[in-house]
Amino acid sequence: MVDISLNGRPAKISTEHTVLDLLNSHALRADEVVVEINEKIVVRDRFQATRCAAGDKIEILHFVGGG
């Protein structure tokens, strides 16, 4: 397990976690969010290949509709 910051809160994840694993573990759909790691946006087609690392600051942003 490694320590990360997830949306400004401390969290622990497996050392093998990818961005897609992280989304799945929080029941989030990849097509409904934007993910930023250490202030850089991760391109959606890289979610499965991008691994999370110790100390990463990860922000998951949801799209919100309204009118």
C-alpha cells in the first residue's frame, strides 16, 4: 500500500493501482470524469496504463449538468 492525496484527502491504494482501477474502486465512470495527477491532466485513453505512485496528488473532477 502507498499513500496518496485523493481530492485533497489522504488515501491508501495498492502499488499496482492504475487510474482506471482507482475510478472503478470508487464506482466512477471514466467517461464522466477528468483526472489530474500532480497538476497534469491524464488523457482518458491513458487511464488503464497510468499507474498511481506514492505521494501522488490526484484530483477527480465530475461533470455536472444544470440549467
